[in-house]
Amino acid sequence: MIEIRNLKVDLGSFLLRDINLTVEKGEYFIILGPTGAGKTILLESIAGLYPIRSGQVWLDGRDVTRLEPEKRGIGFVYQDYVLFPHLSVKDNLIFGLKQRRRPKEEVERTAEWVADLLGVNDLLERRPDTLSGGERQKVALARALSVSPQVLLLDEPLSALDPQTREGVQQELRRLHEGLQPTIIHVTHDFEEAIALGDRIAVLNEGRILQVGTPEEIFRQPNSEFVARFSMTRNIFAGEVRQSPEGNALFAIDDTEFEVVTALQGRLHASIRPEDILVSREPVVSSARNSMRGTITAIGDRGSTVHLTVSTPLDFVCLVTRRSFEELNLQKGGEVYITFKASSVHVF
């Protein structure tokens, strides 16, 4: 559906380079990265809003690299909605159709359809400045969908919303995609949002794509320290993989060793997600090969969950539920055991 080949965009103060991506028809594709990574620039380059220094953008088998934005069949929803303040919601919805000089009957039929689809029928006569953030976002989505775009581009559509509204609009996006199956490229810096919505994710930083994969691959198998840290892995160690006398792979950092599952050798990195580490008061009898005694040196309260830093002397960040935290009566300075499987360690 969308193919980006060796894309390079030079804005003087920022450079997108060596961008190669393929987005399949009907896919919900996430571009994930920190502020300033170049996410919006990439999205606007796909839409034709920036001159491309080199490379190509293909859409549904057509080279659209030099094609005007309005002829690409792309819908764009910005973070700040960009609704026309002097127009009613209905007039905002049908603006693109009127620009395309569609028949009046089609305009009315489409306005009714998208208003019903997004649940904004009761807002049609209101002005944008009287709407809540969630309502404005729904209107912006409806306006983009009204022209039946081949591709829908979403630029951080949830970032300006409060948590409750964000969850509601996120569910709306999921429902829309399941029902209509549009091809969507969605930009965000929120990893949880990317996991919840994306079929696949591209991690972007400093104008370069670092990794492309399914949410599970990005989540469990980061290919670099940056991706591991950005996906909230937290436990990332530099060390050396060596063989034990029994032939198992060991990851060694100074005087600490733990078993891993890898065919790699030499100086490498290892990452362990906090939720993959079991915290207990006593040693646990299980199939997990790694168990260490340590001391709780920090406690981070997250409401329903708690992050513990356990020094073994390596510092491991562990995730426990609020209930487990209270039942175990865990306190700073207390002694605990941490246990994790060799297969839970990702070596890269």
C-alpha cells in the first residue's frame, strides 16, 4: 500500500535519512519515538508537505513523490485538530467534499454517515470552541474520513487529551480500524499507546529508523539500548556472554553471572523487563534458572503497581502489584530474593 524508499528530507536544522518502510493495505502502523525524533516530519513528507531531497514515496502502486498533496488521497489529523473556528461542526465535516465539488446529495449523505460513525450527530450545529478535547478529536477524525482517503495519517492524536478521554478516543480508533480497515499511520511518543493500537511499530530517533517489528518484537526483543530504554525495559546491562562448564550460556557483569538463552558470544547487552522478575521473601523453587538475594534500595509507587530497585549488588528494577507489595510487607532496606527465567533475558 505505502512504500517509502531511501527517503531523505533536509530541512537544514533537521535531517530525515535512509527511511525505508512498507505499510500494508489495511494495516495500523505506528511511528514511535521521542520528541524531536522526526516523526511529524516523516508523516508530512508522506503527505507531500515537504520537498523530498532524494528517495521515493509510493502509494498503492503509484509513485507520488512529486504529486501535490491534495491529489494523493491522504487524510491528515493533527495533534491540535486544526478545525475551522468560524464554521460549525457540520461545515467542518463537509469542507473537503465541497472543495472537491461533490454533488449536494453526496455531501449530505456523507456528513450523516461520518457523524453517525463517530457519534457526533448532536454536535453538528455547534462551533469547535464549544467542544471538549475528545469531541474536537472525533470531529477532526470525521472530517478526515469524509473524503474517503486511501491512507489516514494521525499526528499524536491522543497526546492533548486527559487520561479518561484518551482511553475513549483510543477505543474509538480501534473500533474504526476494525470496522473500516483503513490504512493508518499513527505517530506517538507513548509506548503503551503504540502497543495498544499498532499492528506493527517503527521506532524512530534522530531522523533514522532503528527497528521495525510487531509490538511483541519491539517489547521483547529490542535491537539496541535506545529501543530497550524507550520501551521501558529498565534493566539493561553491558557485559560478556560466556559458556558455563555445563555448556549453558552465562551473561557476566563483573562478579555477577546469570544464565541466558543465546547463541551470541562476546561483549553484548542484556535486557530484562521488570514484570519478568519475581520478588519473594524466601527462595522460590521453580524452573527459573536465575535466583539472587538482594536489598531493596528504592521504591517507586505507581498506584496499582510498585517499582522496586533491588541491589544484588547489580541494581534490578522489578515490578510488583500493590497487593503483593502490601502482602509481602516490602520496605526499603528489606532483604528479598529475585527470580527470573533464562529465556526472559534478551541478549543483543
